[in-house]
Amino acid sequence: MPTNLLALNWKMNKTPSEARAWVGELTAQLPATAAELAIMAPAIALPAVAAELQGSALAIGGQDVSAHESGAYTGEISAAMLRDVGATYVIVGHSERRTYHAETSQVVAGKAAATIAGGLVPIVCVGEGLDVREKGEHVAYTLDQLRDSLAQVSLEGAHQLVIAYEPVWAIGTGKTATAQDAEELAAAIREALRGLYRDYADDVRILYGGSVKPGNIAEICTQPNVNGALVGGASLDVASVVGMAAAL
Ligand code: PEP
């Protein structure tokens, strides 16, 4: 059974100075937890977060990465650059990237492959919108997105993989999928991963994301196929992170 991962997605929040102060506050209060914690800070804040975390077991990660190794891609950040500042993880294919930056699953596939090639672990996000859910097509839709997003991840690369099931209608809306909804998709994703990566699928962590908070994280993360959470809104508040860590 893989260790639960609590990945905190700050999105476009916190300057480097604010990030450093926040992390100092968190580490002073963080209870012992069986889960692994990772702070997915804006890239420019990662060095400040890494410096403040020195000596702690918390990991850091990026929120996006280029599919290219290096070169003339103005504004982009490579996996090697993230690794150099101490990152372990990168979110790829977040629904906000898919929606506001027109990232297709083909683009996400290139980013997942570049992440693994650069020595980092991609947290590959998949999940349906409300229209798809209302038509009852959420399982097929999400699994199609999953297979397309993993098209360039080999069996070997599957050792370095985290999947986040994030129904878009539950992100930042306060609407949480039920623990049963999360498990339905996590189980379907596990089965699809077995088809792609055989037994390695059992070691892939499948996170749930969408309005997770201290009050609902335990029930969601004790589902058989859910191995943690990707948290947006509640990840900005120290007391909420302390509460979620204590619940895992
Ligand atoms: C997210 O951004 O990945 C997310 C799940 O956000 P929230 O927790 O705010 O719904």
C-alpha cells in the first residue's frame, strides 16, 4: 500500500517572502503524520520554500513544466530547472492549464514524459466537467484522458507516477465528490493502469482533488484506491493544512 501523499497546490498565490513566512509558520505547528507532504509552490517561490524547509521531510514541486528539455521557449521552465531548486514533483495537466492554456492530453503526455526524463515525478491530473458527469459519461471520459495523457510514459516510467483524479466541477467550488465518487474513479483508474503497467499499477498513488479540507480528507483518503489528496484552496491556510495532515 503506497504512503498517502498530501500535495498542496498553491496555484498563483504567495510571493517568495510570503511563502517563506508561511512555511515557517507551518513547520512550527505541523503534527507527526503518516502522509508525505509536498508543497507545489509557484516556481519563483520554490527556492524560498526549499530554504525554509531545510532539514524537514516535506517535499516541494512545480505546478507546470515544459515538454522541452531546454532552448528557445520563452517563459517556460524545464524539469531540470525545477529539479535544480530541489523539486521532487510537478503537476501536469491541471484542469486550469487545460482550460485557460488549451492544454490537450497530447500536450500533457509530452510534459509527463519530460518530467520523468528530467528525474521528477509527474502528478498527472484528469477528471470530467459537470456536463460529462451529468450525462453519466465520467468514467469513460476520465479514462480516455488518462490513457492519452500517459501515452508517452513507459512501463519503466510508471515507477515515477502519481495520478490525481480531479472532477472539474468540484475544484474550488466547495462541491466535493463523495468518498464513493472518488473511489469509483480511483478504482477505474487503477484498473486502467493495470492494463498499461501490469503490477506496477499497485504502487502508483492515485490522489483525489476537489474541495478537500480537514473535515472530509480522512473519509476520502481511506477509500481502498485513494492514496492521498491534491488540495487547492485549503492548502493556503496553515490551520487547514495542520488539520489535514493530522487526519491522515
Ligand atoms: C486543485 O486546484 O487542484 C484543487 C483541487 O482545488 P480546490 O481544493 O480548491 O478544489
